[in-house]
Amino acid sequence: MSSDFLYELELNPIKVESNVEIAKDVFVLSFPRKHTFVAGQVIGICLEEKGEPRLYSIASGSTDDMIRLLYNIKPDGELSPTLARLKSGDILFVSAPFGTYYGTAKPAVFIASGTGIAPFTSMLRSGLYKDKMLIHGGRTLDSFYFKDEMTELLGSENYIRCCSQETGDGVYEGRLTNYLREKTDLPPDSKYYLCGMAEMVVESRDILIDKGIPFDNIIAEIYF
Amino acid sequence: MEKEKLLGKTKTELEQVVGELGLPRFNAGQIADWLYKKFVIDISEMTNLSKKARELLSEKYIIGATPHSKVEVSADGTKKYLFPAGKQNYIEAAYIPEESRNTLCISSQAGCKMGCLFCMTGKQGFQANLSSGEIINQLWNLPERDEVVNLVFMGMGEPFDNMDNLMKALEILTSPWGMDISPRKITVSTIGIIPGMTRFIEESDCHLAISLHTPFEDERKKIMPIESVYPLREIFATLKSFEFPRQRRISFEYIMFKGVNDTNRDVNELVRLMHGLKARLNLIRFHPVPGTPLEGSDDKTIIEFRDALNAKGVITTIRASRGLDIAAACGLLSTKTLVDEQKNRDY
């Protein structure tokens, strides 16, 4: 990755393959992959060539033909409401992937809220599913995007869904942070990857530190 | 219908306002003068506008200034003001009097998305971007407004995550038609969001401060999540690609954490990293926030660290701590005041 690329974030046109609503106001946008990337990296996207791109974590595997992005519509967002109207064949401007929020083969616990699951699905789809646990928080049962695939990759014992407003089979009833507070067997030597809204990331990090996890074993990614 | 606020509008926007009301264009300059130089609190006070113009303006607009709701005063004279900003959001502005200059530290966002391990504001999460009016209001409505010499954007929030409102506020603060403050009296501090930093360098003449806190990328990632997206090497490459005029100051903020970033290894890497860049380094004592695993370096270590850097040609100073008895570190007061709407969280 060159310096020139990153701060200028050169954008190139690409044709949208599909843009599918997978839950209320939550979409998966797909377009052909033009670059290699490391699972966990982000990509800048924009509707204009010279506009200011927004950054999204890649949700697809590093060898998949398509880049997939998971996003939700923010009612006051500058990009997402328009993004949601894109159809197959429409043109989008995208940067090369960048960032260093990498996963590794070492044991790790992935902790995400909402669409913050995106970098972890990329890591898991890229083969980094051994010795991994995923704890995913959402308000409603349809918040657990890619549920079947995650269950298949991780097994139900390593795929924890925490639902704060609905109940369902095999789902922890309550907020993700409550689950973390109640959990007594968090492995101290694992890496803990956090991704999602700042509130969740900061609160979860505090809980982990309070439970004795060294702060240098916690790697956070925030939405901004 | 809720009336729109005039405070925070640029001259161009005021020209649009008067244009839509069918008023002469020169009224925009007059309104800017009343807003940003005479600090009127009601449109009726804009007495060089015609009565009809004031009536038309008052039908749709208000000044929109918001007084502070709380103030805490430190034994050293530092005052921390709490301003309401939108529904159930609170922001802080710290007034720091000194013999030679008085500084106002202002906020750019309610809360913050950046999640730095050592920061109290980060524990609130993010509530809202401040409008240009809400940014300006912290100075506009300050009882000590006329005594302020320096303005620093080092309060709550990441300024370059609220770029459009920041740039509008800076335009109002520095323009001759606005508050006419010299850009050399204003410093904007960033965590290092590179696209925003680039735009700021190109479009503003204000000073720039960057939160560094360690010269090592792996270490920085542990305490500042932004490092995963905008790494140090890219921040420095960006800065080194610009030529800064002599009067424009680039500085780095460096909070000293015991055993984390206060060793000779850090000194040597800082010297290497800053080579070729005309910038200074400000060392800051760390005053722990609740729940943090980090500890501050002791005074002896901080002084030795400063001296070692100065000896190697990196201009380094130690910032005086102020307002410790009122928890002047940004975020503490507003976090205590913030109404926590847990039911609205989505995790």
C-alpha cells in the first residue's frame, strides 16, 4: 500500500453486481473484486468519482470473486439511503482495500454489534475459523446476518447471538454486554476483536479489562 | 414550525437567507456584523435593518445562541462550561486563564466515535455532530469571551469527523466579516483522519495538532483504534508532502503512559519519525479516567523524556496540567450529566 494511495483514496468505477436487502434496512452490496485484500480491511466507496468516500469493512472472503459489503440505512446518512437504491449494473466508485485490522490464525474471540460483524465474516470466510468464537449482538432476531453460514463455520457452541429486544431458540436474551459480564470463562490469552458502534466497543472493552483481559489483547475497530 | 438558527451561518449562507426573503444582498453583511461582532441576542436589535426586514427575518429565524447550563470552577481559575447541544446531549468547553494568554478549549462533537483507551469522552460513545452554530456558541456565549486569546479544538469529539461543520465554524471565526480571529490563534487537534487532515491543511491557515501518543504502529493500535485505518506512517507521509509556511505550527500531542510509551526506545523512534518535519512535540501528563488500565508516567520520567528529545533536536515541551480538581479532562462532566438511553442501543 503506497502513501499516495491512502490519503488520496483514488476511486475507480465498478459495476454493481447485486444489492440485496437481507433484513429490514440492511443490505449486502456486491461487485467484482479487482484487488487482493487481507480479511478485515476496509474499502472506500462513493457515488461520484471525486466525492468524499465512506469507509466500509469488506464482508466477503479474500478469495471470493465478489467483494461484499454489509451496510444499514442510516436515515440521516449522506450515502447509505442512496446506496440502498442501487441496482445491478449501476456504477459505483470504489478505492482499493486498505487498513490493518487483520485477523490471524491464533485463538480469538470476535465481538460485534449489528453490521459490525462484517470484518469477522470476512475473516471466517477467508478460512480463519479455527479456535474462533463469535459473539454477535443485535436488537431483533433478524439482526443475525449470515446466521446459517456462521453456524456452519463455527458450530453453535462458538457462535453466540445476543438479542436485546426479542427471544428465540438458542439466543441469549439480553444485550451483548450483559452476556460478557455474566461470562466467567473468557480465555485470558486469546485475542479479542471488537467491531461496531463506539458505545458497544468502549463498554465491551471496559468489561473485558475488568475481567482481567490485558488491554493489549484487545483490538478494536470503530465505526466512523 | 421551528425557526432556523442564524448563528453558525456563513456570509454566503446569509446571502441565501436574505435572497429568499427578497431583501437586499448587503443585508447579509449587516446580519453577519450583528451576529459575530456585536453579539446581539435578538433579531429586533439589528437596528440598521429596516423594520420590515427584521419582521421578515423573525418570522423564520432566531439567533439561536444557547447559554451554558452548568459551570465548574477550579482552584487554579480553570472553568469548565457545560452547554446543551440538541436533545439530551451535552458538550464541554474549558476556559483556561493564564498570565500571558487565555485559552478556550472547545468541542466539535457530542461524544466521540474514536474509542481511544485513555479518553473519557470515548466512554460516552457518539451522540451527534455539532453544527457550526453549536461550535461557535461555545465562544459566543462564554462569559469570558472577550478575554480569550487562543482557541483550541481539543475538547470532546474528533474535529475531522465533522469536517463540514468544522470548516464552516473556522470560516466564521477567522473571516473579516465574522469574528475576525487570527488563524494563528486557533489550533485544531486531530487523531489523524487523513482525508480531513489533507482538506484542513489545504483550506485553512489554522495550526494543526495531531494526537500521536506512541511512535509505534502496533502499540498505537492497542490504545487508538483509528490506527487500523489511518496508520502513523501515512499520517507522516501526508504531512511531509506539504510545505508549511513558517507561521503555521504543526505539533504532536503525546500523553505519557508509564511503561507503554516513555522509554528510550520511544525517544529514538520519535526522532526517526519526526525527522524532516518541522514540528514540535507536547508531552502531557496522564490523569487516569475511571476504569482505564493505563497509568501516567512520573514527573522525573517525563522531564528526562523531554530532555532526551530536545538533545536529539526534537523541540519538546511539557504541557502544564490545569483544572485537575474539576476533572477538566474533556468528557468527565458531560458523561456525568448525560442521560444514558440504554433502551435505544442496538446491541
